[in-house]
Amino acid sequence: MESILEVNHLSFAYGSQPILSDVSFSLKRGDFAAIIGVNGAGKSTLMKLLLAELSPQQGEIKLFGREISHFRDWPKIGYVPQNGAAASENFPATAEEIVRANLYSQTGFLRLGGKRQREQARRALESVNMLPYAKRMLSELSGGQQQRVMLARVLAASPRMMLLDEPTTGVDAQSVQSLYELLGRLNRETGLTIIMITHDIAGAMDTVSRVLCLEDGSLVELNHAQLLDEMKHRHKHPISPKKPDRTYSV
């Protein structure tokens, strides 16, 4: 199976404050991983490192076999930020125009392109069941619909891996479940590799294939049985033989 992401012995600190310590994991094509952890555990810092917004201080990150500092094929990576729709909600553009704007690598910055890009945008909207709303202004859509447009915006560029930062923030409960089902379908049917930061592991656990828990700067992968046990009893689990047991609360 093709290796999409390799993180090896990654460490990062802000000044004298360590955030990540000796973190290692890898993802292959078709993995759907949830990254969980309490606030301040380092989830957002890890996401910024994976997007090359920050540089590793120790260790390495490889994307599609290339060390991240030498990686240039960024259209392969799609990113949906937390509250991404909120930043564009009042922008005077339709759902289709918002999606087409992310095809700048083909059209040039601030250009919407032609027929080909329009078809790409419409296919992406159709894949998230939003084609009937293509001509609606983003501000006219619900929170769940806006998040689907943000997903379509990323999918239009045909990424191989998608990173999502708390994609259910500001989305009603019914739309949250629908969003998880959509992400699960995209993962299964297209082989899209997905990494999702979430606090809602109870809602997402039946959709994701892997759960990576960040805690006190360390990372441990939980299997399904361990995760259920954690959620029920909040047991301690060992991070490594050299470190004491730690407690994670979902």
C-alpha cells in the first residue's frame, strides 16, 4: 500500500515550552485517522507542521516519500480549516464560485477559469450533495451546507490527502452525522486519505479507521476496544516504557 505520510521522531517547542515530543506515525492510502486530545495537547501544532506552516525542530515529516521541506506538489494536499466557511460567509460569491476559486493552480490567482474548471467545481459539489445549491450565495446556506461547500472546494482540486481541523464546529447535530457519513463515503469510494482533528470522537468513531491520541506531547494509537474502554472508564494507558501512565479524557 502506498505511503502517504510518514512522521518520524517529531519534536517541537514554542520557546522553552515543549509541545510535541518524539512523535511517530504513518498513514497509507485510504487511511482515515482521527487525532484526539484535550485542548493544548498539540493537535493544531501538529496540523501546522503537516502543512509546513511550522518546521520540525527534531525529526522528520515525509509526504509521498519526500521530506516536507523539499515537497512541492501541494495540490495533492487538501486542507479544511476550523470555521473555514465563517471567513467566507459574507463574501459576495456563490457556492460554485467559492469552489472554483480553489482551482487557482490551474487558472492563476483570483481567476475562476473556464468550462473545464466549472465542470470540476460542479462535480465536486455533486460529490457532497450540494449541486442544487451551486448558484446560492454562501451566506444563504446553513452551517452544515457551508461546510459541505468547503469540502467541495478542497475536493475540486482532486487531492490525495485531506486534512480537516474540527470540521463539525458550528454545525448542528443532524448535519454532523451527515458530514461523517459523507467523509466515510469519500474515504471508502475514492481511497482519499483523511486526517481529522476532532473532539467528537464518540460521533466519529464508527467512521474513522484509526484514532491517534495526543497527550502531554506524546502520541499513542488506540484500537477500537481501547477507545471504548477509555470513553467508559477514562483509564490510564502507557505512552512508552520510559514514561509514566497518563490519563486522557474524551
